[in-house]
Amino acid sequence: MDFGLTEAQRDVQELARRLFSEQVTTESLAAYDEFRQPRFDPALHTLVAEAGLFGIAVAEEQGGLGLGLTELALMIEEAGRSLAPLPLIPHLVSAALPLQQFGSPAQRERWLPGVVDGSLLLSAALTEPDSEDPLRPASQAVRSGLGYRVSGIKTAVPHADQAARVLLAAESGRGVVVMLVDPQAPGVTLRPMQTTHFEPQFEMALQDVVVEADDVLVKPERGAATMVWVAERTMAAQCAHQLGVADAALAMTARYTAERQQFGVPIATFQAVGHRAADAYIDIECLRLTTAQAIALLSRGQEATTEVTIAKIQAGDCGHRVSYAAQHLHGGTGIDRDYPLWRYCLFLRYNELALGGSAIHLAELGERIAAGQADCA
């Protein structure tokens, strides 16, 4: 059996790597440090759209390439490798993928062509003040005609001020309803949040916000299952992004230790340095394998809850250990703001904790194993 990438997958990977490596530089990323300006590159957004990469997982009927999550994850990994200042996961995975999968023909035709051509941005609100679990929203949706009135608070909503719609879930009393909310609608208040990696995120407070029937994505009968679908693919995409960030941080470390000399020889020749770098390499390869397994199952529409959880745990642990190893092997250079490693460490930490850290998911996995719901053999 051939476990290699297909020709189409290699083409996507190579195009994304070339585009991001050419367009994203240490100098261009410095413009977003300390919130000097919103971490969003309009020129890069346009180039990615022109290259057709926003349409990777969008059906050909809406102007996309008709590929899937595997190809999309390859692009997201390359975005992580360069720290590309684009909200690819909330836009393409947490919002556009559910629209493609669960949206009505009218909804898909209304929103997805704009995703492909780059004329609009989508986002998703998956967390609340007291919960990072998107499956148990405290927000409330009350029936109003054919639509709903929604009240509640969502946190850490990426680029909510730019989004045409934000995908979110609310409890209706009959189950979870999934909807697309206009962040500029009456009753919506956006408050900027300060993030460690400088991505624009917002607290999104909703007070009796009217959501018409044509913006209801999934009704209560299937809403909970839909949010499982969304959460698992979002976490798998975060793992792919973490893989790209960690791989780039280790490559940077390898170059530094090969050039930095002590006692007249490169420090890479020191046994302790080699052991530390080798441990980081093993961590990254484990993340590569667990992420690939989770994404492969999700791409085929198979049950992957256990595999996604394992990948997320590994993404957290790998990010934590690789960040420390890279800083250790760089010495004081690693925290120099004129040197790019510190940005990678910020993203490794953010990806480690987004949608729950390793300890949370490890406890959940343990409960599933104890209940006979997971086979980790």
C-alpha cells in the first residue's frame, strides 16, 4: 500500500510552501508584533485566492477544486511553517467546511464562491467564558418565527470584525442549533481581546440577536453531532498547523547549532545538543503520524474521535517540548526580538492550549478508555 502523497496533494503542498515562503518574511511579520496593526495581510490573502488555495475543499460547483481535508491540512501546515498572517483555520475549516457539508444549496451558493475568490471572510465562535468545549454552549437560542433570537457570550472569535458571518452554536431547549451570525447585526457587541500571538480575536456578546431562517445552518435535531464534526476537524487542523510551526522551529535550531561554535567546533557536534535535538525530532515525527492518521480518517468520513484526541495531546506536548528545546539550544539568542524564534514559540504555546490543553484531552481520553469507548491498542 502506498502511503505517500498523491500528485494533487504534492502540487498543493509545493504551491503553498512556495507562496508562503516567498511572501512571508521576518520583516513582514514584524509589522504585526505587539498589535501594531491587525495580523492580516490583504495582499497575501489576494494571492492565496488567485492561486486557488482557498477553494481546496470547496466543491467545483461553487468554484473550488473539489479536494478535501487532507489537501487543506497540507496547506495549513505550510502556513504554520511560515506563520502566515491569515486566519485559515477559522475561515476554511471551522466555517467553510461545515457550510460545504451541511449548508443548503442556497447557503452554499451564497457564501462559498466568496470564500474561493477571497471576497469575504468567515469565522467561527467555538468557546465561551467558562468553557472551551464547543459541544456544550451556554448561549441560548429562542425560536422567533422561522429563525431564532440568540443571547450569550462567545470568546476568542478570530477576525470577528472582518467576518461576513460567524459560525456558532446555541442551546435551543430542544438541542443545539448551529447558525451563521452577522457580527455587525443589532445586538452584537465586539470587544477586542489581547492574545499572546497577536491574532485579532474578540469577545462576541449577543443580546437578542435575530438570526433569520436562511442563516440557520443546522437545526437542533442534528446540531450536537454537527458541532462534534466541526470541533474534530478544527482540532485536526490545529495539529497540522502545530506541525508546521514545530518543524520550522527545529529547522531553525538545526541551522543555528551547525553555525554556532564553541571551543572551535559547531555546538551541533556536542552529544548533549544532539540528544536534545533528536528528542525534538522524534516529538515532531510522532505529531506528524498522529495528525496524518486523524486527518485520513476524517477525510474518509470515519469515526476519529480517539485519533483526533491523541493528535491534539501530542500537538500540545510536542509544542511545549520543542519550544523549550529550541530556546535551550539557542541560548540567549532565542529570546532576542531581532531573531525570529520567539514568534514560533508564541504560536507553539497558543496551539498547545487552544480548544483545551493536553491535560484536559488526556483526562477525556482516559474516561473514554475506562468506559470502553476508545481502543488505543
